Amino acid sequence: MNPYIYFNGNCEEAFNFYEGVFRKKISYIGRYKDVPKKDRHIFQEMDEKKIMHVTLDISAETSLNGADYTEGYEESKGYSNFGLIIHTDGKDEADRLFNELSEGGQKTLPMHMTFWESYYGNCIDKFGITWKITT
């Protein structure tokens, strides 16, 4: 599965942030101005500078996707019953991701060894996205 996150006008800022955290480059970015005029009726968001779709490939199997879509963003706020989980190769990478993702956000469960023998923690980034990091 590849998550798709809606933003309320700050998608580009979020994906620039994620680009730095995951140390990957955005593989695709399309703006509403790029949508052919005959197809613009499909989209509610019409600020031409805003992001219609963006993809950040995290690995060969996983990509993080998003868009500036106010209606979708408002709808998704009512469904905060999910988090994105990242499995890392070790404690150092887990700590780095946890610290960078939580910068400007909230550390909800510090990284620690669990009874199921994983190094694990939770945070909410400055864009309101919940992340679970584990080894």
C-alpha cells in the first residue's frame, strides 16, 4: 500500500519536509495549472500554483503521495484513526526518523524497547500526520 495524504494548501511544504527526512527526491510533482483546461472541472481546487499530485518514492515498493485538496483534507480530519508505520533497519535510523518527523510536531510516545522486543515510538508531524517508527 502507498499512502495518499490530502493537505489544505501546504502540500509542497510538507513534501519538501518529507524529502529531507527520508533523504529521497520527489519523483513527480504536478500542479493544477498542468491539468488540461477541458479536465479542470474534475477538481475543486483551482489555485494553479497548488499541488494536484506529488509522489515521493521511499523505496522500490513504497511511495508517499499527496495533493492540495481542501475538501479531502476536511473530510480526512474526521478520520484520524490511522498512522503511517515505518520499519527501520536499526535504532540509529529509527531515532533519526523519529526526531526529524517530530520536529515542530509532537512526540506522543518516545522511542523505547517494547515487551514485543521492538524499538518503537510514535509522533505527530507538524502537518498533523501520525507516524509510528519501529525496528
